[in-house]
Amino acid sequence: MKILSFLQEGRAGLAVQSGPEWLDVSRADPTLPTDVAVLLGDPQWQGRLARAAERAPRLDLPTVKFLSPLRAPQKILCVGLNYVDHVAESPYKQQPTYPTFFPRFASSLIAHEQPMIRPRVSDQLDYEGELVVVIGRQGRHIGVQRALEHVAGYTIFNEGSVRDYQFKSPQWSVGKNFDGTGACGPWFVTADELPPGGKGLRLTTRVNGRVEQDASTDDMIFDVPTLIALASEAMTLLPGDMLVTGTPAGVGFGKKPQVYLRAGDLCEVEVEGIGVLRNAVADEAVVQEAVPA
């Protein structure tokens, strides 16, 4: 099942795909949350969606504005250096023996077809196409063998990274959390529609139509069950939490010479079985600071 969060004439809603059509389940059941992160907190969410879909009207997709499918997750846990070829193009070179976890904050999120913002304090905005695992069941100290039982589904991420700020210190968090740089979408796909653990999916990133990243999720150093098990050693994973699983080689930072995103560029991340996340780049608007009287 594909689940879409949208805004239409000021109304937030949820839709599910049925064949070539999208059904506006929020019209049928206005009590449904419109944020998948909140929806997954209800143990009966699948049944509620199925019942609403039976009586839901068709959604006119061209008339809606996409919303990020997950807008208020309790955790967005990202993984750096999780593809062998990306490690080779990075400053680190040595393959990690433990995942490089770091946080993203919901304030950085944008949706499909919303502008990715190049900040006015930097000209080093970079793209990173990634597969996102969405947790559907709470757990702590989750074993590898049972880790996939905690996965509700998947979506796509373009982790816009402001490289000069990322490397100002050993901690990457500032460069990974500029407003308007974390593109997520276009929708959420339930786990039953994809191979277990999202294995073997082709991930492609294009900038202005040119392929910059092209890899398989089989190339991850730490696969999805391993990431879930290791993360849950430290923290309780909750329904709606996002695990952003890392990017393959081909980022602008790793090129010689380095190439960064500019206003007007169109960045697309495609993951097989999910869809295409598309965002144009725009410069941050200059806000006139108030001058004391």
C-alpha cells in the first residue's frame, strides 16, 4: 500500500493508492491522522485505512500539494558512511566497523516538489539519495533475526548536506540540519510491497537529468536488520521513527572538482518500488533584520 499525505485547499489529508487512482481516505474517516508518523502509533491503522478506502472518493492528485509523509517523528536517525564506495570518496577512507549514527530534526524536513533551500551562509549544498526505513512497532534490544518485524514500511530521502558546516567540527549535526534541506517522500510504502529489508532495490539520484548516484541497497555495509538491532541497543525505537540508511558514491563533495547544488537545479532521487522524490533548489530568501530605532 502506498500512503500519501497532502494539502488541498487548506485541508490536510491522507490518501491510499488503488490501481491507478488515489483514494481520499480522510474524506471517509476525518479522524485519521494525516501524518504517517502519528498514524503508525495506532495498532489498528491498517484496518482503519482499509475500511476507509472502501467508501473513499477519488483524489484529484494534480490539485494537491504534497506533504512529507512523516512530519512529526520522535526520532530521525541517519547513518553515514554506509556504502563501501561512498566511504572511498569520503575523507575517512577506512570502512567502519560500527554505524555512524547522527540525528536529523523534523524542522529540516520538506516534501516532494517543495524547494530544497540553499542557505545564504554557504555555497556547499550537496545531495544524498537514501532509502528510509520507518519503524512500526516499539522495541528495545531488538535481535537481528526479528528486526524486520518492527518495520512498517519505507520512503525516500534526499539528505541535503551543507558540507562546510558539516565539517566545522567532528560532529556533523549542524551541516545536516539546515532548514529546508531534508526532502522526504513522495509517499510512504508499506513493507509488504518491497523485498524484506529493502534488499536489492536500485537507488538513483539525478541532477538536471544527469545520473550522479546509481547503486543497489545490497551495497550497504550495515543492512536494515543490523541497523535496527544496533540502534535499539541504545534507544527505544517507536512507531513513526525514521532510519535514514545512508547514501552511495557520487555526491558532489566527492567529485574532482567538487560540484554543489545551485538555485534552479532539479534533484531527483528514485528508489525502485517506491517512486521518485523530486525537488528544485532555491536560494534562501534574504530576511531583512530589524534595525533598532
